Amino acid sequence: MSEDIPGLDSWDRSDPDPWLALSMDRSLPIAPAAKAALIRDQRSRSRQFLLPIVRPFARMWIVIAQLVHTVTPRWPHAPRFLHASIAFGMKHFLTPDANRLILRHFHLGAQILRFISDNATPGFHPQLEPMTPRRIDDVRANLFLNHDLNIYNYLIGLNAELDRRGKDIEKVARIDFSAIAEDVELEELPRGGFNVIDLQTAIECYTPAYAMFLTDRDFWRATNSLQLDETIGLYAARLTGEEKHLAMIVNGHPLVPHSTLRAGFRLVLHGLSTELLHGFLLHMKRRQADME
């Protein structure tokens, strides 16, 4: 299981713990519970010792999968098997912290998209698949694939509506923060004896499976959707008139796609970017409420 975060009683000035410094740092607008879960997960033995072994093999299998799809771009295509396998792994092998961060991510992403629509195109919301998983079995409904499809369908639908209205995304006088919730409620997560795999190691394992069991087009679209963090961040900046959060986005704009080999690592950054943007919007929501 993930280890507890060190406290001040463990502070050794001659050998300070980096994780203690990060746990006390307040530079990022991230929910305390999510930050604690991320730090426990990142400092786990699984990430320290297992990830370096898993990563090169995982990237090798991504190359193999892409070679297979070079010959047969649409085969194999087994999204239901893929998601059933991911759900099985989450339930039996991932830490509660890793599972919590994964399920939480879908909620936060959906809230951010709803926030943009509420303010950029009031009264209109692109039709998307629901992204509110409460338990691990909800993953089986092609949740990861639908998450990727949602973001592209959202961008197309939102900008088509803006074109129809003859408008652009611009600063709003009074921002509607109703979509941004304080917390995400999840069912109890598994805590079995084998639930020891950290988030980053799990993602490195899932990425080659994603590459193999989805079509070449699906995998390419999914990996490049990670770079849409900057696009969504720019939308939020235009609506709020605030740009500080843009410095926290590190995935880069999708007009210049990254290599798919680093998709696992960039997926972790994508999760962090979503947490930070949601935290930033939640901070603004509280500040606006205090001023009224």
C-alpha cells in the first residue's frame, strides 16, 4: 500500500525529504485530498522500484502495437475487452489513491467543459457521453474511449455554436461557476492485499494495451487529446481574464503532436493539469462568492 506522507516530526535539516517539501508547498491550486493522494502514490515503492522496470517494456509494446496497426489499421479493435481488462486491473491491483485519482479525473474534466459552455455559449451544451463514474465497474462502459471522443466532439460542437452565433470566447462580466463542484463523491475503493500498484506504473501498463486493442486512429486521437489541455486552458483564460494557470500546463498545443511513446507520462501530466485548472476555477468561485 502507499506510504503515509511524512510530517514535520521527520524533518531532518541535513537530509530533508523532498515529498515533505512538496506536501507543504502551496504554489499549486490543487485540492488537498487530491494532492495528498498524488504524493502518497508518487512516493510509493511501486513507483520507485517497479516503474523503471515496466516502462521500457511498455514502450517496446507500443512500438509493436503500432507496427501491427501499420499493417492492419483497424484490427484488432476490442474496446470492450480493453475496458474490462482495465477495470479488472484497477479493482485488483491499483492502490486506492490511484483509483481515486483516475475516477476523479473524469468528473473534473466534465465539470470544466460544462463551465466553458455555461459561459461561452449559455443555454447550449454539446451532446457528450456522461463522465461521472462512482465505482470502478463504471469504467467498463468504454469510459476511457468515450472520454477521448468527448473532448473532440466538444470542441467541434462548441465552436460550431460560436460560429452560428457569430461570437468568440471572451471575458465574462459575471462568471457562472455552477458547474464547478467542491468535491467528488465515490464509492468505497478496493483495499486488498494486492492493491499496491501506483498510478504511473499502471498507466504505463495500460498504454500499450490501449495501442493494441484500439484502432490506429483511436490511439492517435487519444494520445494527442492530451495536448488539448492547453486549448481548454486558453478557453478558461479568455472567459475569466486570468492567465496564471496557463503556466501550469506542460503538455503543449496539439498543432504539433508529441510522440506516442511518451503517452503514459503525458497522461499523468494531463491528470495534473486537469486538477490544477479545476482547483484554479474553484478558487475563483470562492473568491467571487466572498465578494457578493
